[in-house]
Amino acid sequence: MFSRHVSGSLRRCSGRFPSSRAYASVTSTNPNRVDIVEVGPRDGLQNEKTVIPPEVKVDLINRLGRAGMDIVEAGSFVSPKWVPQMAGTADVISQMERLHGHRYPVLVPNTKGLELLLDLLAKHPASPSTPAPTDEIAMFSAATDAFTKANTNCTIAESLARLEPVARKALDNGLRVRGYVSVVITCPYTGKVDSAKVKEVARALLDMGCYEVSLGDTVGTGNPTSVRAMLETVMGGSAGLPAAKLAGHFHDTFGTAVANVMTALDMGIRTIDAAVGGLGGCPYSPGATGNVATEDVMYALQGSKYSYPGDLNAMVDIGAWISDVLGRQNASRAGKAILAKKTRERKFKELEPKRERDGGNAETIAAKL
């Protein structure tokens, strides 16, 4: 249960979702528009073992923006002692290319992180030609005490109590606030998670003023059956949460992330977190693999009733580039397949003059590729 203070706050705010209606992700003109929150530069990079220079992060964000990704999670104002890969976020978001109409949320776990962000924004105010470095923060809790203790050294109730003043101050300063709930299917420390607790924590974040809460299958054990059951609990029954206030965040540990995305969409959710190249993992969830690859989500949605931002071919190239820079395997199945096709077609074109000279045929040439 929550602490007495937090529970009382929930009773007072229950069902109201203050200050959040203006920022619904689903567009009123296209109910099948899927917003993709590109989390590669933050959630994707935070678990890398090698040091990533700020200029690489800036380059990644710039490439993603130019590829049409209009919501890019750009970094995190956390202590570099705990998440060293997020060091330099202030430099990154002040130096990156900021496109009009695009959003660049940053993770802010506590009041200290918010103060650092507000100080930065005061030094880099928006102008007619250049947007502010960001106008949105994200904050996180989890659905089990064991995970919050491992992650932030506190219980769920203590986590929510800490986040209340962060949300209030961010909203007072004109920032959007997005929430995360981790381990919504399985906790690496306690096993199967009670979906009623997921609903409780998500409601607490919405009542603080989050315009949206992303439900994270942090360990990546979810499948369409367990994801559907979790969402039915969160969205159903007494004081069920509306799909328009929820997002899906799936890791691909067991290869079911794309199927889970489609399940969430089938249930009315229209915001999906994804990472180019399948970047990511979780430092507090041993064995968890990366986020669902943005390229795989885009490919899965091709030819469907859903529309989405961004250019798939451009994202495939970005996934290959950042994987090469990091010295890691590209985890996007669609990305690798499309790249292999491009390579094959390029080689075929290179051999075409020889085929014409030698009187060869397409079958012979193809056998050499």
C-alpha cells in the first residue's frame, strides 16, 4: 500500500488527472495514428558498457529528427555516479538540432535533476528561430517495492511521494510531464506482478499531472496473453484508466515485443516506446535485452490501418550506423533484413555490366551474390 500521505492524495485526486488533458497523444483527426516515442538516446544508451561521447548522442538525436521521429527522448538528468552513460545530458540537449514541432523529453528522477534542467532552460530560452532544449520531462516508478528499492533505494510509496513535488514544480514551470511504470509483467526480484498494483501506480502518476503513463515490460517476459490481461486490469473495472492516457514500452527478451505492441494497439493504446536498432536493456534487470526496435515496429505497421511518424529506410540506416559506432549487434530483425536486401541489390547492379558483356543471365549472377 502507499504511505498515508500518498494514499490521501490519491483519494483527493482520484479520477481527475489534473493538468493532463491538453497533452493527449492520440490526435482527434486520426484515431489510428500511432505515436512512436524514440527512446534510443536515453533508455537505449543508458545500459551500454562503453563510454559514449556527447557528440555521438547529439549526432544520433539529429539523425532521428531528420528521419521524421518527432518525439525523441534525449537524455536523463540523473547522477552520473549511478548512470554514467547519461553524463553530459545538459550539453547534449543544448547542442542538438531542435526541430520545430518535435519534442525532446528528458528523464528527471528527483527535484535535484529538475533544478538542473530548469537552470539550463533559463540559460537557453526559446526564440522564434530555435525552440527551447526541451519542454517535457519524464519520471518513473515501478509496480513492485523490490524493484524500486533496487532502482532508487525506496519503496513505491516513497517513490511516489518524492515525485509529487517534481511533477508540481515542472507543471508550474510550463513543462509537460510523462510517467513510467516499470516491471508491469514480471519483476526480476519477486516474479509475477499484480496488475492491480500497476493500475494503482499508473493512476497515482496521472493524478500528479502526467499527461500519459508508459507501462514498461522491463524484463521482457510479456506475451500477448499476459499483456492483454494486464491491460484489461489497468483499463477495466472500477476507475479504469483510459487507453488515451497509456503507452506501451516492451523489451524483446523472448522475441515477443512486436506481438505485444500489436496487442496494445488492438486494445486502443496509440503510443509506443521503441529504440532504433533495438538499443537498450535494464541495469537493474539482469538478462533483459533491448527495447523493441523502432524499425521492427514500423515494418509491422506497414499496410495496416495505422499510420506512424518517420521514414523506415532512414531508420534502418541509423540503426546500422549506431550499432557500428557502439560495436554491438544490430538487434532489429527488420533492419538487418532490409540492409541485406539493399546489399544484395547493390551487388547485383555492380555485376550488371559484366552480365551484359558476358551474356550471363540473372540466375547465374544471383548465385554469385
